[in-house]
Amino acid sequence: MIIDSHTHVDRFGWYDPPETIIRLMGEAGIDQSIIMTYVDAPDVKGSIEYIAEAFQKYPDRLIGYARMNPRRGEEAQQLFRKAMEEYGFKGLKLHPAGNRCHPARQETIDLIRLATRYRAPVLFHCGDEEFTLPLQIAEAAKACPEATIILGHCGGYFHTSDAVRVAERYPNIILETSAMPYPRLVREAVERIGAARVLYASDGPGCDPTIEVHKVKLAGLTADDQEAVFHRNIRRILDNVTLEAHSI
Amino acid sequence: MIVDARVYLGTSLFNHGLSLTEITANMERLGIDKAILVPVKPCNYHLGPMNQLVSEAVKRHPERFMGLCRVDPWQAEAAVNEAQRGFEELGACGLYLDPWEENFQANNQILVPVLQEAQRHNKPVVINAGHVRVSHPTQIRDIASQFPKVQFVACNGGQINISGILQFEARRMLEACPNIVIDTAGTYREDFIEEIATEVGEGRVVFASGSPVYDQEFEMTRVRFAHLNPAQKQKLWGLNALKIFVSRSQ
């Protein structure tokens, strides 16, 4: 069983219809994938609906995260509520390099707190660009200790040490394996923060899910840890997500 | 035939290292026929003895290894002399420049004398590319267009950016400069490799692992699982590298 925690379906930026990731999932032996656009809502009209249509078309294979621009304030919050309650999205995606909204800005914090009311995870693009650095995202994790913050790409090429360090510091940070090129980092993350806080992801279809699966296999984890990384951890997180907002 | 077009030999200042024994064992385990050895920057910063080390490895196992000569262009005339020694005495099949570790911009004019030396010997030049402040694709393109007769190999797909935002620039670099090819090590994303091989030219990509900075076994999966036909893959695995490094060496 493999669940891919970070993939893309889009017709607005790069063109990747749902059938592309479905085909690659078949090649890689992946059961389910979490999909999101390359663009932010509500900046790009129809992007939330496009993802909803995709996971409604493939309800057993695809799960949706809503990629939002926190700078859009109340408008973004309203659309996120709709995505969660009407369409059945399961998480929030933030790409601060795209929308230039610092992870610790109040607008971002407000959106993270809203996601947390649904017990929904918050997946950050976490690489080497300004506003996406692990130490910057860690400020949001510190401000929202009740939130589940996922560091997508685990710090990219040059900030992987920081990613592991902030995950050691804040227990609400989860590390995600996609696209970064170091199998040894998967093992290091498991050894230092525990297998329960590491997720397999590919960043497909651009990054080939088959290759990304091999990366985790090359990390030399125990069979039990590998299962946790491949599906148990994200399943546990997703099972906790609710259709209605709770108070926090 | 599988040729790994970039494997670092020696103990690096930057806390990684492979001995010749380890490199050989890895190649045997993974089915790699030939590797192009690159000297690391050692703890004492002296590149000359590392070039010697690479040369000795190649002389001991010419069927298995080729080697690049690494110079620091900030050393000016000494760098030119070392490049000359590399080509004429050490048997180097090309020049290696590392703007990231030697801290120079890839289009800085301090490169001109060493590139002239490479051109004089008809040797390819491998540049550690994709580091935004020193070896951005626009900088590689700029220097390569000043030396159209020199074959350049831009490492890391010519771009290191996990948002993919540099892919467009790297492709423009390749389209503008037919004298540049990219290597596959660490490349974001695999579909960029496929795109370049199919749309820009199947001769424009060479397999390299960049190990031990990157994981050699994992890096092989980028070619193994690429959505390319067998003939294209053969070129990526080794034919392109042999054309660049062997044909020019003879």
C-alpha cells in the first residue's frame, strides 16, 4: 500500500490533467495520491473546482488539498471553508515562493488556524527559496502548535539539515520526501524524529513517482518503518480530518 | 555501456569522500562500465595533488576510468599552467570548473585564460551548474556563447531549483548554445530530462551521478525509468559521454 502525499493536477500552469498522475501511479504501484494545483486560489478562478472534479472522478485514487494565497484574506478563508465543507478537501497547500506571503505573516497564520479547525494538515513547499526555508516555516509551526505542518521537499537541496533540525524542535512538524535528491536524508529523518513523522511523496507527475518510491526503498528502513512512511502516517492524518470546523 | 560522467574522487573539504576502492566496488555492484573521475576540493585546498591522484587512477585502470583536471581560475596563470599540465602530462579528458566551491561567477572573465587553454587542446569543460548566484543558466550561457568551439557540460541539469522555476532558463540556455549539454545528476524534475532529450536533442544529455554528493544508485533511476526509447536511453547512458570525452581526447 502506498499513498503519495504530494502530487499535482492542473490546467492553469503546467498542464497535467488527472489522467497523467493516474497513469504514473499505475507504473509506480501507488494506490492513492493527494493532488493539488500549481496555482493559488482564489487568484486563479476555478482552480478549487478543477481539483474537486478530479478527485470526484477518481474517488478511490485521488484526494484533494486546496492551494491558497493567504494574502487574499477573508476571500481565501471563505473559499477554503467551501473546499472543506462542500467539496471534501482534506488539507491546505501553501507555496510562499509563489504568493510572497511569509509563513509567519498574520494572514498565513489565520489560514493555518482555520485548517486546524478541520484538523486538516498544512503542506508547505519547503525548499531553498526565500519564504520557504525551514527556519521560516518553523515560525508558523511555533505560532500554531495545534497545527500539523508538513515540510514538502524537506528543505530542497541545501536546507535539509535545517528541516530535520526544526522537526526535532517542533513536534507538530512532519517531513515529506518528495523531489529532494538524497535517499540518506530519508533514513536520517526516521532516525532523528521517528518514522511516524515522515511521509512518502513524489511531487509527481514532474518528478516520477516510480523514482521517488525507489528513493525511499534505498533509504534502508525496516519494513515497519517503510510502511509507516509509505501509507500509515498519512492515513492517520487524513482520518482525523473533519467536514466541519471545530474550535481550537 | 553505462558511463557515469561525474564521480568525485578523494576526501572533500565539504565532508564527503570516496576512495578509488569504494568507487570501483560501487561501479561493479551497479553495473557501471566507466566513470569520469573528478578531483574533490581537499581539506588543504590544493587541487594539484588531487589532479595527480585522478591521473594515477586513470593510468592504473584506463579501461575503467577517465579523469578531469580541476583548476581554480582565481589562480590566474597558475590555473592555466595546471590545465596545461592536466592535458599534456596527466592525460585529462577535460577540464572541471566548480563556481560553487571555488567561489567565482561562471561568466567571470577570469575564466577566459583557462577556457582558451581548453580550446587550444580541444577539451570539453564541465561546470558545476545551477547554483543561482554563481552558475545560473544565464551565466553558463553567457560564457559558453563566448567560446562556441568549446564543448561545455552543465552539471545538475543546468538548474538547481525545487520549484522548477529555472527549467525554462536552462532550456533557453541549451537552445541558444549548441555547445552545451547537461548532465542528469540531482536534476529537478525527471520530465525535464525527458523534455530535453526529446525536444532539444537526444545528444544533449549525459548520465552522471555526481556521487558521493548525490547517491549513485538513486541517480541511475533517473535514466532507468525515463520515458524514452531504448536508443535514446543508450545515448544518455554512455554514447553521448563517450562522444564528448573520448572522441575529443583521441
